[in-house]
Amino acid sequence: MSQSSLIPIRIIENLATAVLLFGKDFKLIFINSAGEGLLSVSNNRVSGMTPKQIWPNSSFFYEAIQRALHTGSTCVERGIDLQLAIDHKIKVDCMITPVFINDVAEEILVELVDADAFVRVMQETNQQTVQEAAKESVQGMAHEIKNPLGGIRGAAQLLERELENKDLLEYTQIIINESDRLRNFIDRMLTTSNQPVKSDMNIHEVLEYVVSVVRAENSHQLNFKKDYDPSIPDIKADREQIIQAVLNLIRNAVQAIGDEGTIKLKTRIKRQVTIQNKLNRHIIEIDIIDDGPGIPPEIESGAFFPLVTGRAEGTGLGLSIAQQLIQSHGGLINYERRESNTHFSILLPIEQCDE
Ligand SMILES: Nc1ncnc2c1ncn2[C@@H]1O[C@H](COP(=O)(O)OP(=O)(O)OP(=O)(O)O)[C@@H](O)[C@H]1O
Ligand SMILES: [Mg+2]
């Protein structure tokens, strides 16, 4: 941190609020980690630049600094739409304070709070509460079905041995096969109750593995585009569970695009992200983006709940299982429809490596 400022940079750096410090020449002196995360820029790249050079699509910072220098007092603005890039807009609350030395405003301190974050955290918490209740009732039901199922299957096997008319074997086979199918279905519902067994895991290795599985499952050519950040470190996670979650999302994408579409896999590190009420300094974001039609509107709000499906042959478990597996790692899966593309984002905390 070589920047010189009237305000100790070390203090600003450790704040969870996004803070930018501009000189009176409008050049950025410093942006802290929270600011880098919120505005998707890096201090090393943008310090010394003017707001216009950093955000050519938005005049907000330029006007705010000008106003603060002109009025000489703190300005507060709420619900400002910040166009960071053509396809990236955020809503922020903002406080702009001129910093005086000998009655001259030498620097301008800009504090930003993500205005959507609170709403997002509330939505996540609600979704989690409903999902946990759904999970408990589904698991209770699953146990109740599983026990008599063993009895039904066993009785059908005994009956099979006693049958003299071998034509009737067809019926006992149906009982046995359908019992097995139901048991597999219930086992899938119950997989998420296992606690993660964590070890060092590389997310790109997992993605490559899942792509190879999905390619083997499909006879037609699948078009994958990869945009990986090679600097992403290994994390401590349950490899099998992460594979399961990614597989469920990629299978859905394959089903959505048909024969022609493309699936993009993108990985990035994000800073200062709140998940499950916990502020994470660093997380991995894994985006699975397809150019299919997206979740049908009539099921969109409930798509992460068990047994909600938009496909005739679907069981409606894929997304709810994936969400539970990622949540048990302290992470989250988000869905968003953006510019005719379907975005599923897996957010996974990195800090767990040190635990
Ligand atoms: N990438 C996607 N594009 C479009 N729709 C999707 C996508 N992912 C999920 N969906 C919709 O959400 C529904 C729920 O998905 P989910 O994976 O939970 O269940 P499913 O795919 O129907 O069954 P399964 O249990 O076999 O995964 C799907 O039926 C589909 O309608
Ligand atoms: Mg599915």
C-alpha cells in the first residue's frame, strides 16, 4: 500500500464498507477491498485514474466530487443506479465527504453501501428457512416410505420363489423393479443429509470431471466454453458433494439448450460477499451460463424447492439437492436470467481452507 493520504489507508482497507478516496484533482488515491468487490475493479489498476477513465458509462462520481468540493459539506444520496459496465449495474447508497486541511478540501472520501444487499440477504434468509422446513418434511416422509418398501420388495421376492405359474413372474418383477426405482428416488432425497467430508479440492478439476461425465452421458456433441480464472486456489470442500451439485446444474443446462446451444463455465474470485449472514473476504463464483429459454416463469419462484419440475420426465430434485449441498459448505446458488442467458452461480467461501 504505497498510496499517501491524509487518512490512514490501513484503517480504510479493513472496513467492510466500500470506500474510495479521491484527490481534489479528481484522481483516485485509493479504493479498499470492499470497494474493489462492490465495483469490480482492482486498486492497483485504477488508482491514479479519474472516474471518467474508470467508469466511462457513469458520470456519478465526477458529479458527486464536484458537488462535495463546491458545497464543502457531506452529501448523502440514496438508491443511485451505478452503471459500472454496459451489462453491469448496481444500486448503492452513498455518502461523500470532503476532507479539509487548513480550510482547503484536499481529498474526497466516498462511502458506498450496496442498496440491494439487504434485500438480497432477506430473500436468502427466507428462502433458506422455507427450504429447511421443506427438507425436514421431505426427509421425514422419505424415511417413512423407505421402511415399508424393504418389506414390500422382500415379500415380492419370497412370493416369486413360491410361484408355480411362471407367467406371474412378470408381476412380481414389476413390484421389485418399481420398489428399487422408488428407493433410488428416496436415496437421492436423503443424500443431502450427509455432512460434508472436506479435503483440498480444485474447482477446475471438478468442472473438467463433470464435463467429461456429461459428455459421456450425451450422444450428441456438446458445446462448452470455458473462462476459468487460473489464480483460484484450492479450497477445502467435499469433492463428491460439489461434483453432485455442479452435475445437477450442468445436466439442467444440457437439457435446456437442446442440440444447438452453448454452455459457458466461468470461474472468478469475488471479495467481501455476504452469504448466510456471514461476510466472506473471498469467495469463488462458478457461473454455469446457458443460452436456453430459462426456467419457465410459472415455476421460477419455487424451482429450488423439492419436487418442483418443468420437465415431463423430471423429478424436481436436482436444484434443491444442489442448493442444499452448497449451503452446507457455507455457500449459495443464485439464479438469474440476464440478456437472453440463464445464469446459475455457485458461490463458495474460500476462507474454509484455513479452518
Ligand atoms: N438451466 C436451466 N434452463 C431452463 N430451465 C431450467 C434450468 N435449470 C432448471 N430449470 C427448470 O427448473 C426445473 C427444476 O430443476 P431440477 O433440476 O430441480 O429438477 P428436474 O431437472 O426437473 O429433475 P431432476 O430431479 O432430474 O433434476 C426443471 O424441471 C426446469 O424446468
Ligand atoms: Mg435437474
